[in-house]
Amino acid sequence: MHLHTPTEGDGAHDLRHHGDAEVRDEGSALTDLAVNVRADTPPAWLRERIAESLGGLAAYPDGRAARAAVAQRHALPVERVLLTAGAAEAFVLLARALKVRRPVVVHPQFTEPEAALRDAGHTVDRALLREEDGFRLDPGAVPEDADLVVIGNPTNPTSILHPAASIAELARPGRTLVVDEAFMDAVPGEREALAGRTDVPGLVVLRSLTKTWGLAGLRIGYVLAAPETIAELERAQPLWPVSTPALAAAEACVSPRALAEAAHAAHRVAADRAHLVAGLREFASDGLRVAEPAEGPFVLVRLPRAAAVRGHLRGLGFAVRRGDTFPGLGEEWLRLAVRDRATVNRFLQALDRAVTLADR
């Protein structure tokens, strides 16, 4: 793990590129392994709950019930909860509202936090985790004077789940420690979660409800932090930032029924991921390597001629996420979303063909 300060002209990574770009326009007909939203979602009962909320659209949104439900889900007082238009809005609020001198983002990870910090006028340092270390966190490699540290857990795109204790080691008096747990509900038992912890100084946890529940088009997430931090972020929000349908979804997605369904889905994703990884290991002789142990609903792979393989996969009907837009990764990396076994089997057949075509 080493520190890197991007300089002018260091624009090799398109921080605004996301997986949805792979399935827009002519890519809309492709089988999607590029976007990390669980397939076959939202479920019918959740669509019905959202539809029921449409009768109240004439009134301004009232987030009190949803906020209380999220607080109860994490056994926190409501003063420690802020509802946002997806986790992406939270990154913008953090970048704009907090007084920050030296922000450090742990990469490779979701690029939106760094993009938001840059847009707010900050100079951002990168702590780069290395493939040879298994993309594992070394808390000592983050500079002592960093007053804002951002890390994902499990990390997008590496799918590495860092020990909660290792992340907590990053906490310091006077430092804000932002942990993006957008995919934590896809981890069985949510082990290594920091959401709900109040003993870690400066801790800010972000959660998204769009991945597991298929609500990327609705924009709903939340922030868990100390009351004074929540108050600062809330002052930076526009009025009524979360729509009535999104509030209905938030309340529904933290209900006991929904938590039980998410837990079941997490175990199914783990089984499907194991099937995908086992299939990918068959390509070791072609130079393919999987970043392991993968713990999220996606896997990161390195393979020769990845750009050509990705192009051939598109021709064979499959969209995968290019990895070269993530700081710390290059053109030989691809991210693959976990799908059901039948889809994975079809994908592995296509991958076999794409590798052969790329080798010609």
C-alpha cells in the first residue's frame, strides 16, 4: 500500500465512469454483469409499497417515519441518521459541508467520493492498495495528518471485506473516517460492519438501499454518524432531498421482513459467487486471476488482453465492467457482477469464446 497524490494531467482514470455506461443505448440488450444491482429486483411487495405512496405526492415529503425506522434498524437515536438521495448524495454532502484540509481516499474503490471531493475544490491523496497484498488494508499506510479518510467495505471493485478492527484503527481524534458500506447487506451476517457503532471517533457510515433492492432509479440511502456531523450534513442538503416514494422504500427495506429477505439473498449471492469463482479458476491457464477472497456481489479479475475480451463479450451478448477507470488498476482488469448459476454458465461459455477470439 502506498500514497499517491494525483497531479495535473494525471487524468488516466475517468472517475465519472460507472457500470451503467456499459448497458446504455446499444448495450441495453446485453446480459448485464456490469452493474452491481441484484437481478430480479425490486420484489413485487416492494413495488407495491412504493406504488401505494404515490397517492401522497401532493404533499411535501415527510421523512420522520423512515428516519425513525432506519434508526431502529441500527439501534441508534434518530439524531444519528440522515436520509439521502442514494449514497452518492452523501459523498457530495461530505465534500461540501465538512471542513477538510487533507482528504485521503483508499483505492481502488468506488470513484464518486474522490470526484465529489475534487469538485468541492479539495486536493485528494490516494492510498493505493496493491494486488500483491491481496488489496488488503494496512492502516499504518494512511498519513497521520489525514483529517478525512474514505474506504469502502466490502470494497467496490475488489470485493475484499476488510476486518472491522483494521478499519477502526484508522480512527483518530480530529479525523472523519468515512466507511462506504453500500454492499454490506450482501455479506452474510453483515460481519465486519461498523454501522451502529458509536465507540469509533469520527466514524461516518454510508449505506445504500439501491443495490440489494434494485432501486438505483429511485435514489435512496442514508448516513450514520455523530449528531453534530449529521447536523452539518443536513444543513448542506436542499429542502426535501428524498422523495415520498423513496421514503416509503426506505421504511419498507429496513423492516424485519425485508431484513430477513436480504439475509437470505446474501447467502444465495455467496453461493452463486462461489460458482462463478470456481468457473473463472478454470481460465488460470489463460492467465486469468481472481482477486480473492471475494466477499461482495461482484468479483474482480485480471487477464491478458482484457479490453479485447470485453469487446468480444459484448459481441457475444454480455456486458462487463472495465476496471481501468479505478485508480490503482489498469486495462487488464474487469469487474463481474454475480448472477444466478444459469446466467453464469452462459457467461463462462461466452468468456471461453471471447478469450479464444482475443488470442487470435
